[in-house]
Amino acid sequence: MPATSKAQQKAAGAALSAKRGETKKSELKGASREMYDSMNEKQLEEFAETKRKGLPDKKSTH
């Protein structure tokens, strides 16, 4: 499942980095912390590898 916004793609990348031990979990905040706790590495990879071109900055709430 691809990310639906640049913010979501970026948060997934941060969470994936922590899952892999490249950054500390304690450095995560907000959405990236939630993604770390609720998603596995494969799911995070799918979100993080989404191309950013054409994505909105933030997900629309409507």
C-alpha cells in the first residue's frame, strides 16, 4: 500500500529506520512512533518507498 502524502511517506521512513536499528526509537514522535508500534518492516518499506512526486504535503481529512 503506497503512502498517500509526503508526510506519511516521511514518517514511514523514520519508523523504518528505527525498526532496522539505524536510529533510536526514542527519537520518534507522533505518526512515526505510531507506525513503528503498529506496522511491520515490510509494511513500512511499502510506505517509505512511495515516490513523493505528485503527493500532497499532508493527507486530506475529507
